[in-house]
Amino acid sequence: MRGGLIGLCFTSALVAASAAVTTAAAEESAKPDDNLNAVLWDQTAVEARGNALAAFALARIRLDQALADPSWTAAPAEQTGDFKNFPPAIVLDVDDTLLNTSNYQAWNVKAGTRFTPETWTQYVKAQIDTPIAGAVEFTQYAASKGVKVFYVTNRTKEEEEPTVQLMTKLGFPTGGNVDTFLSAKEQPDWKSAKGTRRAVIAKDYRILLLVGDNFGDFTDAYKGTPEEREKVFAENAARWGHDWMVIANPTYGSFESAPYKGDYKLSVEEQRKLKLEALKSWDGK
């Protein structure tokens, strides 16, 4: 019996050691990830928190101005007709606008993996996100002014419940008897582009501000080459910092896929080649 126990202990120790070696080898063999510095900035830089706090501080000022101006709307493409007497609302993205998802990005960097819908859903259900600096306070301020706070997110319907649970626990305002969480695929035409969801809100509310971290949080014309995106950006020059507020996010977004035109069938190496070609570089002389 004693010999069997010793053998069992030895086997368990061997399995544990083997697992440790396998994990270490996997980490050692993980290729360098283009996202390392961006994720490091997102998680550790005081500049990241300072940037977010500044954006939300400006958003408070703009919100008060918008409440005093009945002609103000942040959704010119969706807000039509006579909306001056509509109750006020703001529309915010969730991921890396209100919730910091850098733990998922960091996992991909360390594990040498990439985004997949399956691992992302698993991550969302773990409910470990923390608030972006200033986000809870700003949304609470808006709600205290009688402004309805809408969350237009590309998290899916399956991911909505754990998201609402976490955000409620963190102190983000909920909509009471109004559904204020508008998730992707919740309706047939609610796809990754968010214009249809903004249009639903604009039917009953005057949208005062749009807040997001990605071009698509403001306009459906967010895809295309860097040059095409620059043209759309310039066409909306008066809105940035006025009724469109951007939270910096260098870890992912439509900017990253623009150089390779969103062709995710390309290999990582091919995508990187096109991104390098998009850079304007000093010639070293």
C-alpha cells in the first residue's frame, strides 16, 4: 500500500512538472505580438487614465451645453424631423469606452493567440472588466441631469446578461423600464454597424453625445482605406470634442484593419506587411 502511495505521489509530481514545463515552453515559443506595447500602455500608463479623465471631463461640459440648446444633436445621420422637445439621451460604446478589456488582450499577447468569438464570450462571462477612468462618474452625472444613458455595444445578445450584471454592480446607470443595452444581433438589422441602433434611439430621444473608442461608434462610414477614413474624419471635423468624444484605445479597432482592408483571411505576416507599408517613415538620413 505504501509503495503504491509513493508511486502515486511520484506520478502526480511528474504530471505537475510536465504541465509546468509545457506551459513554460508555450510561453517561450509564443511569437512577439504587435499588441504588446499597446496593451502595456492600456494597463499601466498613467497617461491612459489621464486621457480618459480628460475626455469625460470635457464630456460633462458639452453635456451641459447640449441640455441648454434644443437644436443640439450628436446624430445628424439618424436624428431627423422635429426633435427639439424629445427627452435627452447619450449613446456610449461599452468595450474600452466604459469597460477596460485589456485582460483579454493581455491573455492573447501572453498565450500567442488571437481574438475568437468563443474565447471572447468566455471572457465576457467571467465578468472581470474594470471601469475606464471617469466612466462611471460621467454616466452617473448624465443620469442625475435626467439624461437617459444608452449603451450601444457589439457584444452579442448572448453576452448582454453578464455585461449588464457587471455594469450594474460597477455603478453604471440602468434604464429602468427602458431597454438601454442595445447589443449586436439583438434585432435582425443590428449588425456591427451601429447606425440602425442609433436610429431607434433617435425616434424617441434627442441624442446629445456619442462616446466611443472606435470610428464605428460615431459613423457607419468607418471602413475603408486609411485615406478614405481620413476623408470621413475631416468631413466631421466640427464634431470631435464637441458632441463626439473619443476614448483612446491603441489595442484594437477599425484603424488596425484598414491597411489590409479588413481581409482577415490574410496571414498575420501578410497583414503586418501591409501595415508596415502604410507607415510614413524617416529615411535615416
